[in-house]
Amino acid sequence: MRDGRVSSLPGTALTRWAEGAGQRTGSSPAAELVGHSDAGGRLAARCRLERRTQLAWLTSLVSKVGTAGTQLVAVPMVYQTMGQDGYAAYAAVTSAVLILSALNLGIGGSLVTPVARAAAAGDAKREGELLRAGLIPLGLLTLAATVVALPVVVLIPLPVLLGEVAHVSVGGLRVALVVACAMTLLALPLTLVSNLRQAYQEIHVTNLLGAGANAVLCSALLLAAFAKAGLPVFVACSAGIPLAGNALNGWLLIAKRRYLLEGWREYDYRHSLALLGDGARFLAASFTNMLIYQWPIYLMAHSRPTRESAAFAISLQAVLLPLSLLFGMVQPFWGTVAEAKARGDDAWVRRQVRMLRQAGVALGLICAAVFAAWGNQALRIWLGKDIELSWSLRLCAGTYLALAIWEYLHFLLLLGVGRIREGSTILFVRAASFALLAPALIVCGGGTWVWAGLCCSVALYPAWRMPRVLRDAMGAAAEPRGTARAVPDPND
């Protein structure tokens, strides 16, 4: 710059604009040019984040349609082919190995926010450090679990592992259990892939690959049903095809970011310890679903008449269905909020918070009113059978649906702004408190009181505490741009 003029772009329209702007405002033309560049870069980043969110919404819809198609078309065919005993064995085998999925220790969830911040700062080295910090302990844990679990499923008597299902006259039960166990263990390190896609705002890739895997799975199950294949084939299809889709997703992710494979000799275990702390909190938050939803179903089935417990289970499924659809719609905001926060774009984050709150309140009120007023009619259309839920139960369930939407939106936003500790603690406290009171609620009033207790568990704590924590996080001084320190650097 010479004499207050921009000399790097002489004769261009940009130079003339900068000079004119400086004369009009009295400020340095170079400063005006830099400010314009910063504003343009921020606008481009916002547009990219919003475009990625829209892509995630669209592809999530496609993926869920594929999942519904598999449930509605392939599963009945499998049931008809294998019979009642065979399908019971199939369900028992696939469910029994699900406990192994908890061995990921929530590491994938703890990676999303720090990786998104590192990517926003352009810190490729930090991204590699975070990947190694998550993948190495998860790989070692998978190896140790394989050494323990495979001998167990091979040597332990089947009645000990599967209970009464082990006595059905279905061949290949042991082989099916070994196949399911092995593929579940192989899938553990690959659980990081979808979380990394979320951090990079590339959920649409995961959704599209998931939709393709669902289509292949549906076709494979239909072919196995027509061929009257045995139980191990059905289990291999159900576990192996999603595993292959996830492996392809991981390969595409690494092919685009080969720098993530560099620096393996620089691994420091202290990075992993920091991630495991947040991972444990994330796993505890995930565990709350069991306390909130599975625990009362178990108690209802063991202490109330069959008709009443079945009605409660149906009402619970009716509430979880719209919640699962909503969760898929708002999940992309976790990564986008984390990146925007790392860039220092608090104005955009506040706008997203305001938009999500308004949409969440409106959707929650609509869902609550519809379920309370026309819940029985909707369930009759869905199930094809008459179902009678009391008005008080429908009102409490609808109210809980609205409160749960409010709670989940704020939990996701807390993850985005890096408050995983506070968000997970709030969720676990409310779930544990409800679980302790659930037996008394069921004895006093059955399903209606359970729904009322669920409403109180949200309204009395998370409904006000989460917004306050989020407000404090948004009001805190922004970190200097370029920082991405969700995991401490041991060299400091």
C-alpha cells in the first residue's frame, strides 16, 4: 500500500471500490477491504452451513423411507419364512449382541464438537490428533472384547446365553450368534465414522449411504426368504450389510482427508483420556433412554394387567415415533453450531437458537394437541385395530411430547457450544430421578401417572436449567478465533 491506496490490485473494480469507500467513510481503504473480505467469508460460511443442513434434512428423509420400507416389506417376509420360533430366535440373537455396542464408551459423540472446531480453524494436525485419540483406544478395546466375547459365545451353553429361545427347533443358532457377535465387534471402531461426518457437516453422505444399505438389506432379506435360507444367513445380512455400508463411508471419508492418517507416531495417551471423560458423559446421556422408556415398560408388564401395559407400550411408541423423526431433523445443528461458534459467529448461532426454539414450541404444541384430541383415531389407523387410551393419558403423553422436544433441542445446542458435561449431567439427573419414582407412580396410577411423572421430570429441571446454561455459554466471552481446544494439549 502506497499513500493510503491499495496497490496490490491496480486498476481493478475492487481497488476502485476500496478507494471510494475510504473517501466516503474517512477510514483506511485497506481496512475497508479487509472488513469486506471478512464479512464475505462469514456470509459464505453461513450459506455453506445452511446448505449442508438442508442436504441433511433431505437425505434423512430418504434414509428413513428406506428404513420404513425394510420394516414394512422385508420383516414380514422373514417372519413368514422362518416361522414364529425362527423369528424369535432371530430377534433374540440380534438383540443379545446389542450390549456390545456400549463398548464404544461414547467416544464418537465426544469427537464431534472438538473436530468441528479444529476443522473451522483449519487445524489439520489437531484433527488428526483427535482421530487418533478416539480410534486407538477404541481399537484396543475391540481387540480385548473379541478375545473375551468370542470364546464365550462359542463355549457357553446356549440356554445360559439366550434363555428359552435356545430350546426352539431352529438350526444354526450357535453359528448365527457367533456371526452376530463378530460383526458387532467389527463395527465398533467404525462408529466414529458417522460422528466425524457430523463434525464435518457431511451427514448427507451418511444418510445416502444408509439409504443404499437399507435398499441392499431389504433385497437381501427378500432373496433369503425366497430361498428359504437358514438363520445364520438372515443374521449375516442384517449385521453385515450395514457394516459394509459404514466401512465404505469410512473409506470415502479418509480418501478425502488423507492427512488424518499422518502422525500416528505422535500419539499421546493424554488426548485419549480427555476424550474418554466426555465420552463417559455422552454414554451416560445415551443411557437415559433406557431409564426413561424401557424401565417403565418393564415395570408395567410385571405389575399391571396385560391390557393396560400393552396400551401404555403403544402410547410410548406413538410418542417416540415423532420424536425420532425430529431428532433426525435437528441433529445436523450439532456440527454446524460447533463450527459457527469456533469461527466466532455468535450472531448466526443466536439466530439458529431463536429459530429452533420457535419451531420447537410450535411443533410441540401442535403434536400435543393432535395426540390429546385424536390419539385413538391415529393409533387405530396405524395399527389397524381398535385401541382406547384415556383422555388423561393422551393429554399427559402429548404434553410430554412437547416438553421432550424442548429438552432435546437444548441438549443438542449445548453439545454444539461445547457444554457436554452440563447437558449430560442434567439429562442423567432427570432420568435417574424419574426411574426411582417410577415404581411408586405405576402402583398409584398406572400409565397415566407414569406420563405425568415424565412431564414433571422435564418441567422441574431440564426445561429451565438447559436454557440457562445455554444462555451462559452464549454470553461467555468468545474464544480467540482459530482455537479448537476441546481436548487439552499435553505439551502446554
